[in-house]
Amino acid sequence: MKSKLPANFLISLKNGSVKISENKKLAIEFNTKNDYRMINIISMPVKISGRKSVIKRLGDARNLAKTLKKEGVTLDIQHHGKLVLRLGEKAKPRLSKIITMSGDIEIANIKALRSLEKEG
């Protein structure tokens, strides 16, 4: 059974922001206001070993996206300020529905998604 912690965390936050820096340079920015959450990844502060491919990770995100939509919350994941993924309420998947097998995950920029995967 998958943990509901990420979804519960994202749903419970209503307003605020967090910035993570590495060597005094902004790495990750998180903002939340009402039912909108945004994560902007400028650089990955840590390398993740033994990781799954981005497509497999998107499959893992289905439950999170479904829960966010049920709660009326949207999560935008950006890379250098450009939208890469949208999960939850305002996701409008078109062709990405074939890849993710979810109506709650929108791939806005596949090229940026691949670039983000190479960084991590």
C-alpha cells in the first residue's frame, strides 16, 4: 500500500513558500496559495541513485494526482520556471494520458521532463 503522506502534506498546506539553496544558489522553490501548489526545480541539490525511469515514476504519481484532484488541489512542477507537469484538479492530459494512464497528470513539456530526469 502506498503512503498518503505526500498527498496529505500537499493538501494540508494553504499558503506559504519554501526555498532550498545549494552553495548560496537557489535550487528548489515551493509556493502554495489556496488550492494551488508549485515546485520550481532550478537544480537538483542531490543525486538520486538507483532511480526508476521518468515514465515509471509518472506511474507512481497516479495515486498522488488522483488524491489531489479529489481534494481540488493542483500541483505544478516546473523546471527553470517552465511548466513540465501538472497534477490534480487542473491537469488537462491529452496524449500524456496514454503514457501515464491517468486523467489527472498532464505532461506539459516532454523535452523539459527528459532534461529534468538527466539532472537528477
